[in-house]
Amino acid sequence: MEYKLLKNIQGPSDVKKLSESELIELAAEIREALFNRTTKIGGHFGPNFGAVELTIALHYVFESPIDQFVFDVAHQTYPHKMLTGRAVAYYDDAHFGDVCGFTHPDESEHDMFYIGHTSTSVSLATGLAKGRDVTGKKGNVVAIIGDGSLSGGEALEGIDYAGEMDSNLIIIVNDNEQSIAENHGGLYKNLEELRKSAGTCENNLFRAMGLDYKYVEEGNDIQTLIKAFSEVKDIDHPIVVHVHTQKGKGYPPAEKDKEEWHYAIPFNRETGEKYGGGGESYSDIFADYMLEKIKKDDSVVCVTAAIPGVAGLTEVVRGLMGKNYVDVGIAEEQAVAMCSGIAKNGGKPVFVTNATFAQRVYDQVTQDVGLNGSAVTIVLYSSSIFGMGDATHIGISAMGMFTNVPGIVYLSPTNREEFMAMLDYSLEQNDHPTIIAVPCDGVNAAEYDVAKSYGEFNKYQVCEKGEKVAVLALGDFFNIGRKAATLIEEKTGTKATLVNPRYASGVDTALLDELIKNHDTIVTLEDGILEGGFGQKIASYLGGKDVKVLNYGFEKRFYDGISSSEVLKMNRITPEQIVEDIM
């Protein structure tokens, strides 16, 4: 495609020069550019295709960056990037690496924040508005929120505060009737009621919270949107503009199956076939395990917070689970506190989420679960450097956060059988909360004995007995440790001791005391931040002993746009570097 219009868009001022027919053609070119990028390298598909017209209208009416936009999650901002001078990153394959998948102030003055998590836009926007007012600045502040983000507690906190503001704030609710999977929560019943009544029904969540309100049915019609946004521009009080859009618009498979096409790996545009993937995954293992468990035990409840696909909980699987499956929407705090209540009344709750989203539940894990000793099982995906993309979605802080909460048993399995055994153990005990970090470096089969029970806390597993050097390799880094141990023997002729710690939350003092009798170097490896992590617990215990301790993990920083292999090398976590340090 030639992209006749898009190639001439260097900023919002160029959008304003276009005629009505040219704006429609621009929308078509943007979708073609979206296809060009997503078919080849993947990305958030449905949110961007559904927000093309809305984004064009925003930049046609408002004066970014004087008028400030905050896009919730920022996973629907590919069109925004195209209209603010970054279109080449979408229509020219050589420039794909020029932009990240979210808004980023380092990329453009039109991006207010680096955002990759949900439900923050309204709160951030209230802050921008307050900052504007106290410093005497001008301009509109516009929050754009959708894809289920209203179900997040912070979104409601922001709307609640906005309801008593007395200056300009525009909240655009991009209502495409969908989160990643289907929406959950009572407030979506009200959104449906508002849609059906064209915004006129008496029951109105936004008006009830003190906000002005405007409804727009034709959310994918540019001229309708331009008219609506022009009417609220420079308004002197907070208002919600409720816009009804179609997620995935412009690609029939995405319009039909919104969940499958929320995010897409590279795919064939003609057939919709997605490339890559396949093979055994922990998502499939977990989903199959939970189905079997629920069939045998009706007290087991599987809880998610709007990301069931992470754990293989497809629409079919969810249907088979029936009442034993709960999706609380984008509300991790609700999920964890609810799980504590389920456990209190004799149920067996399993909350499954991504580690990067579990950051939001530190308080509930500490107070509602840990302090109360509730037998809740939390299954963490992506608590690893493997598979990382950018700084918004890295889960390597999880271990340091949760292993230091009293009463929490944090287990790090190294293989399929160990993962399932830990799930079994956690669900069958009623004494304490358990967090299980799902391995992220592929599915491996057990090569050493797998324990059935983990009630003897902090007892590590010695997999290979040796001398002089002991390698304690936790979870995902067990294979790196095993390779390092093999390399040590090749280089020195002395067999190293290889240990699978299994427990990230405690120290096997008895084993350490035994090891230092014939080992002069203890090596620890962990897939997490070193400070406050597993290795430092080992080093602290051995601090007064006559032994050297080498800790391998990550420096405390945001790893942004760096491959996992590069991060490992940066932190000297390759078998060759580890052996070099030991030598």
C-alpha cells in the first residue's frame, strides 16, 4: 500500500487539514499499517482496530500535547502513535523497533506516561488536571479508558474523586463490551442498560458519582465523534463521554472472536492462522489439572482477574468449570481477599494471575491472607526474565515482595511433575497460604525424585552430591545451575553439589551447615531481583561462616526492551560466566 495520507502525517496538525472523505481514507490506511505490523511481529490487535476512528477524532478536535491524553493500559495507542509522527514504525518493517507497545514519554511529547497496566488513566488524569490548575496552565485533560478497565479498583477511585472536581476533565469510556475475555461485574450491567437506552436510563453509574455524562452510539463514525468531542472540548467541569465501539473492527475474525484477538502473535491475514506456539505449555497443564481437581472436589474454586487465557482457561474450560470458576474482572485485590474468605469457609481457592499484575495485591497478600493464615493458593505466571518484553510486564520483583511476607510459603518448581505435586500439596493442606511460581523456560520433565508433600518447610533437595562447590539453583534457573555444575566438573575434575531449593521463602539451615563441612563456595541462582531475594537470605545465614557465597540474580532496575539472553549476560548468569567467577 502507498499510504498516501499516512506518510504525510507528522503530527496532529496534519490531521486537522484533512477533509471528511480523507479522514475516512486515513482510517483505512491506519488499519492497513496495523495489519502490516501485527501480522509480522504481533501485538495488541482488537483494542487498536476498534479505536482507529476514536483516535482520529481526538487528534482532529483537541490540541495535543497542550491538551493531554492519558490512554488506559496504552495497549490501544498504535493509531495515536501513527498520528503523532511515528507512523513509519507501522508501515515500514525496518522501523518496527522504533516504538514500544505502549505510550512512552521518551518517544514523544504526545505521550504523558509510560503505561502498561490497567485502570490508572483516570487517576493519572485527575493529577494532571490538578497540576494544571495549581500552576495556572491551560488545556484539556482527557482520559481514555476501556477493555474492562473500569472494573479495576483504581479506576473507580479515580472516578469517585473526579466526581467532586470543579474544573476541566474529560473521561472517554471506550465501551466495546469486552475486557480481554468477557466483562464481569455489576457495573457492566449498567453499561449495557446505558447502551440500550442511548444513555437515557435513570440508573447511571457516572451521574451517581457526581459526573456529567454524554452518550455516543456510533463510536466508529469519525464525524459523529468529532461532533461529540467538539461539544465537550474546554468544558469547565468533569464529564464522561460514553462511546460505544466495536473491538477488532475491520477484521471479521477479530470482530467475531474478541477474546482470541485481543492480542495476536504473527498470523496469516487471509486465513487468520497464527504462526508459532504449539507444544506442551504450563497453561494447558494447569487448565487440565484444575478441571480434574474440580471434578473430584466441588470445594475447589479457580479465581482469575480478567486474564483467564494466561492459564489456559479458555471459554470451553471455563464452561466446564461452571460455578467453580470465578472471574472478578480487573480487580486483583478483590480476588485475593475473596480467596481468603473462601478458605475461611472451608473452600479451596486457587487464584491465578501474572506476577506483574500481582504487584497490586501486596496489601491483601500481607493482611487478608498472610496475617490470617488463610490456605489460599496463588499461582504466578511470568515471574521470570524468560519471555519478557519491556519494563511494564516483567515479573522478577515478585519473589522479593512475597517471600518476605510472614507466613507465606513460596514454592519454585523446576519441572512439570514438581509443579503438579506442589499444586496438589497446597490444595490439600489447610494451614498456610502458598504461592507457586510457574516455570517460564519451557516445560521440562522431572529427572530427579519429586516430593509429594512440602509440609516440611524449607527442606532443599540435593540432586547431585559433590564437594568444594555447591550450586543452589532455584526454579527456572535450575537448568542454568545444572549446566554450570557440569562445566565445573569439566574444568576442575571435581564434581559440584547440585541443589534444588524448591522453597524461595526460607533457608535450609541444616543443609547449609552440612555443606560447609566440605564446600568452600556456595553459589545461588534465582530468577528475581537480588536485593531482598533468595540468595541474600542464604548469604545472610552464612555470613559468619568460613565459606564464600556467590549470588546470581538481577540488579534492581527496570529492564526495558532487552532480551532475556542479554539480561542474563549483563548479570553474569550464564554457565560460562558463573564458572569463570568461581575459578
